[in-house]
Amino acid sequence: MMSNAVALILGGGRGTRLAPLTSIRSKPAVPVGGKYRLIDIPISNCINSGINRIYVLTQFLSVSLHSHIRNSYSFDKFSGGFVELLAAQETTSIGSDWYQGTADAVRKNLVYFDQPGIDHVVILSGDQLYRMDYGDLIKTHISSGADVTISCMPVSREDARGFGVMQLEDSGRVKGFVEKPQTDEEINAVLTDPQWINSRGIDSKGRDCLASMGIYVFNKDLLIDMLSGSEFTDFGKEVFPQTIETHNVQTHLFDGYWEDIGTIRSFYEANIELASTDADFDLISIENPIYTRSRFLPPTQMSGANVSNSLIADGCRIGEGATIENSVIGLRTIVGENVTIRNSIIMGAADYEDDSADRLPLGIGDHTTIDGAIVDLDCRIGKGVQIVNGKDRSDTDLENPVCVIRDGIPIIIKKSVLADGWKLDDNV
């Protein structure tokens, strides 16, 4: 157990690029992989790495996130472990301002880890999909004598435009940091020799930039000094450029699967890939499982259905003649007879309901077709419905209360009701 380390998971901002999924929940609370939430990824990485003191910083639409964490993570009293939520709040010392950025969020919660016995603070993002042993990260940090260590991965110069990119000395010490370089001049200034990357045991494959993953280790005392004595609001744009000038900032190289779930397109593609038989990120891991809420649901029941390259979560009922291809089917999803679901994410339902209810039932009605779409939780979809972007539209009005198209992907809003025969192209 890493008793001298504490983890802070940043809950993120409003998540506008993930709207409408984030219009009613925070980014870390977005369902992923049929039965998990995004927040389960960094928390599971912490637990599997031996870090059992975990804070989650939140502010926007955090009710469902609070509920999920409260019902998912409980440590015995002898371990001293916890997962604690720190929501933006009014206090006599910090006022009532919302967090103004990643560094500001940490500054306003310094009191929670300015404690005896804590030497290292691991700062993580709550909206990424990956596995990492943070113990290896901390070992790199200690062995290099670093004050700060930034986990980074090799990327091509084309991909580097979307990241914070490091410029290194031969020793591996960071001597420059450029946030999302756009011009050739900016990128040329932060190139890393691929042979240097190869010498660190990672095949560069010609990639010559090292991009920050948004995963950091700070010596606690330095972090407190840097933030309490400044008005910095962002790590990438302000904290690191200053720290690089005055302290030993090192890198920890990583080359496993890592995906930033920042847009509807990236969310959709990451989920669909999880359903593939040769997915780069395998949900099954004996040594590093992904933890989530124990729901005690019955096994999924299927009768005469044709299912391929798909994930079917617990508690579902799949009707006769249904076809499900390249899709993720979430908890408690009820699929009628002769339904076709292709290349789609169905998030399922938060609970079962009484069949005698005098309304359209939760789930998907007979003879409905869903192709290339996302259906949020607790939707009631009638018979013969067509959720297909036949007009190949990229984006539609976010104010539509039932269905929105983002990045070319139709999204049925949480708790929407689609009557029998409803067609996307006729109603959106």
C-alpha cells in the first residue's frame, strides 16, 4: 500500500463538447462500457496501484456522480482508505467562486492533503480510458529525484497539436512545455529524438513528440508552495511553464492504450471499440480489474437473437429475432422482437418498472431499427421506430428535448419517449 501518496481526480468543467450526455450529469458520471462510469477508470487504477486515499473534485451536475461513488466504493475501517468527493463550495477562506481551472480546483482543496505522512500527490483526470500502474509512475518520480513528474506518451507531430508537448534535455529533464502547438515552428521547438524514446524501452515508431496525458505527480510541499503563493488557474498553461524554470520536472513514458473521452465522437468510438473481439482496451483483466457498483442483477436473457461483436450488460432481456451488431447494450435494457441495433450504444435503465404501468414501457419496442446512435438512460422507444441519420447530418440544435445529432451521431436524450413509428429524419 502506498501510504505516503494521495490521489486527486479532477472532475472537469461543464463538458460542453460531450453535451447532451453532460447536460444532466458531470463528465466522470457518463456511462461507459455498458455497466461502468468514466470515474471508475481512475479510481480502479488507484486501487490496483495501492493508492487508497482518493479525492474527487467536482462542481457541475454532480448528483449522479455522488450517488455512484457512495454506492460503489467502501473501504474497511482498518485500511484507512476512502473515496471522498470535494464539491465546489462556499467557505470563509476561499469564498464561493467556482473552480477557475485545474490548478485553481486543487488550490481550493489544499487543506485536505496538507497532512503529515503525505509526500506525493497524484493528480488525475476523470474522463480518460486507460490502465496504468501509478506505482511505476511514483517510482520514476522518486528515482529521478524529480519535484514534478508528468506522464506522457509518444505522438506524431500531427497529433501533437491537440496536446501539451514536452521539450526535454538529454537527461530527460523537461526544459520546455508548449500547450497545443499549432505552427511548425512551435512543434519543431519541442521535438524529441525518436532514438531517445527507443532508449527508454518504448518503440517510438517514428513518433517524435511527447504529449502530456494530464497525469502528474507532485512533491506535496512543492505543490502547496506553488499554488498557495500564486493565482495560477491551469497546470498546462501556467503552473508547468513556471515550475520548469525553477525545479526538476521529469517525464514518465507510457505507451499503452489511452483515450481522452472529450467529445461525442471519441466517446462513441471508444465504446464501440470496447465491443470488438480484438479491442485494444480489454475490459477483462485478472490483475487490474475495473471496479464499479455491485447491483446484484440477474443474468441477461436472450431468445432467438443474433448477437455479434457486442457487449451485453447484466439484467437485459433480448427478444426473439433481434439483431445486435457492433454495439454496447447497457444494464436492464429491454429489447423487443425483431429489433435491429447496429453500431450503437444503448445505456439501458436505472431500474426495472412494473409491467402494468399505463404508459409506453422502458426499453425498445418491436421492429425498431437503431443504427449509429446513442440512446441515453431510461428511454421509452415504441414499436417500428427508426433512429437512423438517413440525411447524414453532422449537428443539429442542442435545444431539441428528444434527439440531438452531434458529430454525425444521433443521441436520444435521457428519459425521452418516442411514440410508435417515430422516425428521426421526420422529427429532427
